[in-house]
Amino acid sequence: MVTKALLVRLEVRGGKEDEVEEFLRTALPLVEAEPGTTAWFAVRFGPSSFGIFDAFPDEAARAAHLGGAVAKALGERADELFSSSPEITTLDVLADTL
């Protein structure tokens, strides 16, 4: 069972939507290499609004993910790709069907 999650909202600079979509698609193998990341979803909320939802069994796995390769890559390209800083919300999972 997962007990922790993250919701990350990403507002994209105009004209960078395709780059962000490709970045998120290519991030999948990085996340798959993280043993503590139980579920990971890259989503599009609207024309320039994207997000990531991921779930973890515990706080240690969530912290490891926040210090992992995807977070590092996002940080390195944030000024280039996003109109504002990524909005990271930590969540407690009450129930799941994974």
C-alpha cells in the first residue's frame, strides 16, 4: 500500500509545450529505476498546464524521489521551460487500488 504522494503542477512558458511533453515522456525510465516510486503519472491539465502525480510506500521513498534524477533534471531546466516555479504539494494517501 502507498501512504505518501506528490502532486506537481507545471505552468509552461509559451512555445515550450512540446519540449515539456517530451521531457516528461523521457523521464519515465528514470522513475522506473527508483525502487520506492510505486506509481508515476505525467499528465496534461490544459494547453500550457502539465503535472506529475506519484505515489510512494513511505516518507523515505518520497524523499528519495524528491532528491532523484527527475527532480534534478526539472530543476536544471526550470527557468527555460516554466513560467513559474513548479508547485509541489505533498499528500497523504488514504486508500489505493494499486
